[in-house]
Amino acid sequence: MILTNKKQPSVSMISKINKSKKRQARSWVEALFQKRDCVTFIPSTIDKTRCSCGLSLTFHCGGGSASVQLDPDNPNEVWSSLKHTVVSATDAYGTIEFQGGPHPTKAQYVRLSHDTRPETILHLFNREWGLELPKLLITIQGGKANFEIQPKLKKVLRKGLLKAAKTTGAWVFTGGTNTGVTRQVGDALLLDSQRPGRVVSIGIAPWGIIENNHELIGHNKDVPYHSISSPRSKLAVLNNRHTYFLLVDDGTSGRYGAEIELRKKLEKYISIQKLHPSAHYSTPVVCLVIEGGTHTIRAVLEYVTDTPPVPVVICDGSGRAADLLAFTHR
């Protein structure tokens, strides 16, 4: 028998290794993910002191006149993200540390352009966040405004969602903010957040709708975060029951919409991924509808008319669009 005396790595050596890994992650993320900034001030038709991107003239591109471009030859030009914004390396990614609860939780996040390729995002999930392909993708659709669900129905929803997600190794896609249907799903994930092996819940939200999003700016940053919104704010905070966030940036501020196409393309891309190289089956997608309005009905139509069609489960009794769809189906 040959005995070897292997030298254990010192604290300083471990620290250097960790710093090296962080630098590698930083260069990799910044090389592949971008943000968008509006560089052309096109007055809003509603408020001439505000750009069509949502920012006021004061805050637009830092507020300096040199940073604002106007086109006098085309006063009726319609603002476009692709035409009137510039891209640069993302400046916001890392770990959110949710504060205020009895069991503090953490979530990974990244700010990314709305036209980021789905294969790049999936590479982030696999390589940087260490996620395996899901055996099922549950995508939640519903209202953005806050609403209440009957206690009995809420209990059934919580048990059903957790059971489906835990037993199948599913991912859950939501809108990510602490409002409306996402808040209800967050409540359903409350008990699960206190256990090991949490459900993979991925919030896909517009960067421009997040309140105090400047606090998230940083490279591989650890951010203490409170999911408490200002009473008068028209913006939203992130829901603290999620484990990952994609903050989608199209250069706009204070509005939803940037996330819609990216989310659809990502869901489609995941649905065609083979779960195993030799397997003939891929990840199934199921849409769960809770409450909602006209946008939810439109989303359901797109799911059921897709190729192949995506199954839609309606939470009857949750209100508005869900009840209307359930009634129509009957």
C-alpha cells in the first residue's frame, strides 16, 4: 500500500479558485447577453415631454441634449426597439437574496435583450445555472392585476400545481412579478420554498417594469431584495417564490410586452429538445390558465392552434377569462 500525503487547498487558494470561476462566468454572460438603451427621443403622442420608450426627457439617455437625437425630416416616425435602441453587453446579472421572510430565499437573474436566441438562454440554464432539461414545462397565463381566489379553489390549485411539478421534474414559467396570477402561483409555491429540491420556477418579466431595477445593475452581483412595492408606483416588484428570473429588455420603461415573444420562442424551443440523445420524445408543454383578460384569451388561441397544439388547462372558478373559456367549452 502506498500512502500519499495530499496537501489540502488553503483558504486563499479556494478564494482564488472561486474568483476565477466568477470571472469566467462574467466574461461568458457578458459575451452572450445584451441590454438595450433608447437613443432617439421620439415624443409620445400622449405626453410630449416623454419619449415613446417611456422615459421622460430628463432621464432619457442621461438627460444631456447631446445624447438625444431628433429627426426633423420625419416628425411622425413611430418608435421601434430595433431601430431606436442600441445594444451593449448586459450590466445586470447575479443572485437576488430575498429579504423579510422567515425563510430567506435566493434566485438567479439576468437582464437580456428581447431578441436573445432561445438556444443561448437554454445554454445559460444548463451551463451557468446548472439546470437539466425539464420533463414537463408548465406555462402559466392569467391576469396581471391583483385578484383573489376562493380559499377552497386556492388549496386545490396549490396541491395540484406542486404535485404536477414535483413528480414530473417540471419547470414552471410565469410573468415573474408580484402581481396578479404570478402572485397566486407564488403563494402556491410558498410551502415548497421551505423544502430542499425546490420547484424550478422561472419568472420572465420586462426589465422596464421592475421597480428600482437600477439596484439590480452589477456583474455577478448579490442583491438584497424586498418584494414590497411602493403604494403609488405603477411598476412592479419580483415575486420572492421564484428561483430564476429572465428580465427582458427592449429599451422601454414602465410597460409590459417585451417578454411576450421571447417567452413564446423559448417555450417552443424547449418543446423540441430531446430529453435523451437516443429518445424519440421531447419536453411536453402545458398551459395553465388562471383568471386573465383579453391577452390571456389571445394566448390560449395561439397555444391551441400551434403546431403541434399545446394542451390548455383552465382553472374554472378563478374568474374572468378562465371562467369564460370554461363556459364556452361546456
